[in-house]
Amino acid sequence: MKERIEELRSKLSSYAKAYYSEDNPIISDFEYDQLYSELLNLEEKYPEYFSIDSITQRVGGEVLEYFEKVKHPIALYSLANAYSIEDIEEFDRKVKAQVGEVEYCVELKIDGLAMALHYNQGELEMALTRGDGEIGENVTNNVKTIRTLPLKINELRTLEIRGEVYLSKKQLELINEERALVKQELLINCRNAAAGSIRQLDSRVAASRKLSGFWYQLADANSYGLKKHSEALDWLDELGFVTNQRRRICQNIDEIEEFIKTMEEERKDLPYDIDGIVIKVNDLSAQEELGYTIKVPKWAIAYKFKAEEVRSIIRSIEITIGRTGKVTPTARMDKVFIQGTNVTSAQLHNQDYINSKDIRIGDTVIVSKAGDIIPEVVEVVFAERKEDSEPYKLPTICPKCQSILYRLEGESDYFCFNPDCPARVVESMVHFASRNCLNIEGFGAKSIEDFYQRGWLKKIEDFLYLSHYKEEIIATKGYGEKTYQNMILAIEKAKKQPWEKLLYALGIRHIGEKAALILAFEFKNMDNLQKASKEEIAAIYDMGEVKAESLRYFFADEKNQVLIEELKKAGFSMEVQENSIKKSYFSNKKVVITGTFKNYTRNQAQQLLQSLGANNVASISKETDILIHGELPGSKLEKALMLGVKCISENEFMDLINLENK
């Protein structure tokens, strides 16, 4: 019986791969179900032949209360976007300027949900969503229901494999046919359906959706002796993972452009949705040398297909006020369906944008989604404009607080400078609680707006005193005891967030995540930063006059001083933790990393340097203090030697680290 069980498992896995990943069924559904039932019966009768990798182990069944949050061992970066061949040429120019001639591995950009798989001793240990790139959700039970995914592989080393979970077009049709029969709301598109399926707390629901997956990256691939990204994909194929076979190695821009044109024509006939093409430097050592910005890898770019365009009519233009007081106009339009979603509005950015396209209320316009995501007005259909239409001018009075709106010299935007403007106050609290700031779960835009209207949250400090409204919150429909307790717990957890997160959460104009991180590690604590002069701040790498002026203006405001004191008394972290940074040989030095390391990934080396007080920089200049190089260092080492920059090898770096740890 063992032989028959193994034969059935092998056949069913092949049939599932043909059906779900290749859209090429080998046998009928009836025949498949017959074989599946036979295997199920045999496994029940002979439990001694149980295998975790059997296709029968993918039916789901466990129901969770919530998804566990897990930190990614290696951050998952998003990709920079290109919208034209000129953008790709500029990307190619920058790559070659840094590492010389390269070839590219060009792949389809699957429109699904990014996922990271972790294998240990040959078995799938955990599957994490991308989340914010640093922290994802543990959705292992649901990912295990993907019938083409190997739960066990013939490789005992620890592996992290990244890819995209998706729902096929055919499967979406079948699901919607069933939902229509029972009068359930239809699923809008494949991507949303895949994301919703993966986030089902009951894995049986995920199993019923029959998800698929393409796997496109082996994390830290060069540590496994591989030289090229394409070799890593071939190895994943050998291990049993489904990679997309429509990939191509391109030697130049002409070949990339030809592939893009081919796929733009063929995308509608594919059994799955794609929204572009991903272009990656194929050589792994070149990838290492190119490295990353704070948000994206410098060795890859995503070309986004030209967006679908539809016609609509602008019925009104409304303005909103952000946390910094910035005024943003938004067009309200007749509902149109674009690329899987209903669209009723499009951001118009500012008065200059409106003037450049001569957008007016009542105009018929062409609408698309920029990058397949954000609705935008492409152009006005002037032939259909009414004779009595008038140019649109932004109001001069804030609709929320009736303050005068001002446009600063050299700026494109108008601002409401009233710090007590209700719109600014609410947006500042939304930002404070957002995922990229203090991640105070349970406080989204709607709940914060509701709490503001009820008088429970009037300013950021009021998060600290919500216990004063315990009875009112519990008694309010939609909240209750459990929600209240979760909110209070989330606020307590926020106090433990790193100082740089709090600094970003304060919403200081021009101070984004990267600037907050640099300032936190440079000044070590809030007191030092508050005392720093404009000149001291401006002199720091990547700061400058504008950011320095904004910081001094913020700290000079008495209300902000009170806010900081309140947060400090409440126990929010306002200094770099002792175990996260220390004085060292690398303190306050500008350090560049290049080449391939044996003991660290580039990410790990950068994090280690950061913990030692170094400023990681991307390129060599006369301002650079140290270049740390591994194998195949490339042109950066030559330039560093020419400029007289101190150069140390990985082994010398390791020796210094060992001395620091004694």
C-alpha cells in the first residue's frame, strides 16, 4: 500500500500544479476527486505512512483568534516604479555607473499578495505576509492550503523564499458563481480576493478558495554558493517550488522593451493577473554592491503597465487639510470601474496641477490609476466642456476652522497655519497612531475622528487619559469592554517603541522616517535634540537648512514642549536604548559597504554598524570616513583608494567588532 499511496501523492501533486499554476488540466475534476478520495481513504487506513507534504494535509481546519505579528529576519523592501522606457534607461544608467555592464533577469509582476516562506530542516516552519516590510503576520495555516507549495523539501539548510500568493482568473469566476447563487457580495478582483483569503482566521475558508503561488526570490542567495538570481530561480524549481517560467535574461534595454511589449499584448490572455514587469540585476555580487536606499533595492525596478483609461464627469472639488496644514483638492466624480475597483474620486494635488490641466467642475475627464493603484485625472475632454464653465480656484478660507489659507514663497501648496484646526488635529493623531509611527492598534482614522467628535481625543496627549472615559467608551455601540481594554493595552505597547518612531510620530514637517532615524542616532535623546542649534542640525549628513529650520520651529512652540513633557512623564521612549547603540570606533563616522561578505548580509552589516553609532552612506566621496569591503568590491574600492579613504576588509571589520565586544 505504501507504493500506491506515494504514487497517488505524486500524481495528484503533478495534476494540481498543471491545474493551478499552468492553467492546463491533465485530467477531469471528477477523475481528480476520485484519486483524491482514494488517497484520503488509504491514509486513514494506514496512518503509519503519514506525510506532512501530502496534498490531503492542505484542507485547513484550525480557527485562529488573531494573526501573530512577527519581525522579518531580513526586511522585505518594496520596488521603485518605472512608467516609461526612459525611466528604465535612467535605472540602467545608474546601475552601470556603479557596477559596470550587467545583464538583467526580467520577470512578470504578479498581482497578488507578497509572502515570505521560512523553511527549517526541510519543513515549512512559517509563512509571513509582507506587512510593513519589517513586521508581517504569521499566516502559515492558510499558506499551507496552497496545493502546489511543497511543505517539505530536500534541503536541510535554513531557507527564506519570497513570492506572491494569487488567485487565478478562473478561480475568481468559480467563487463568484457560487456567491451569486447564495446572494453574497461578489469578490471584486483577483488581488483583493487573494489578500482576503490569506487573512481568513478560519483556514478552511482559505482552502476553499484554492489559492496559487509563484516564488521569485531566495533571500541571501549568494550565501548558498549561487552567483546569479536566475540560478537561484532554477534551484527553487529543482526543490519543487513553482516559479514563473515567463522570465527572460536580457542583455540590453532593447531586449527589455521587446519583452514588455510582448507581455502588454499577452497579459489579458494569461490565467492570472499581472500589473507590470520586474527588472533585476542578475549578478548577485552586483546586487550586493548596489545595495538599498531606505525604502527600495537599487538593483531592481518594477515597470508598471500603462493604466486603463475611462471617462467620467467631475461633479465637485473638495479640499482636505492634512496634519501639517497642507491643502489637498480632490475631484468627486461619477462612479467608474477601473482595474477591478469602483472609483469616485481623484486627488488633484494643488492649484498648479489644476491649472496645468485646466480642470474644472462639470468637465468630462479621462481617468486612470497611476501605478495601477491611485486614481488620477489624465486629461480633460475639452470638446465636451460646457460654455459657461469657469476656471477653478482653491478657496482662500479653511473649510474646517475658517482661517486664511496661505501659499509660501517657493511652494506649490497652500497651508492652514492654525495649529488648532480640527482637521490638522485629527490628522496629526491619525499619523501618531499609524503603523509606521507608534502602531497603536485599534486607532484608525474613523475611530480617531469619532473619538474627537465625542470629546475623548482633542490632542495627542489625550491618548494618555482615555481611562477617564472608560465608562462612556464601554457603553458606546461598536466599542465595549474588550475593545477598550485592547486600546489601553495598545497605548501601553506604544510606549516601548524606539525613540526614532516617536520622533517621526510627532509629525514634524520635513522629518520623515529616515530623517528621524538619523536624528535619533546622532543626538541620542530628546533633550539633546531640543537643545541643538539650527547650525548643528543642518551640519548632519542628509539634514540641511530646511529640516533644521523645521525642527527649531517645532521645538520652539510651547504647545509642543508641553506635549513632549507629557509623553516623557507617561514613559514613552525618548532616547536610544543602551543595548541598541554604543560608543565605538565607528561612532559618527560615514561608512560605505561594498562587495560580498561571508559572515553577514549587507542588511545585517548595516544594522550592526548603526548599533555602533555609524552613519551608513551609499556612495564614496571625500567625506567618507571608512570603506568596508568584502569579496569582489568593484569600483568603490578603487575610488576610495584614489580619494585616500580608509579601507578595511571584512576580516579587519570582524576583528574590530570582536574588540568592541570585549
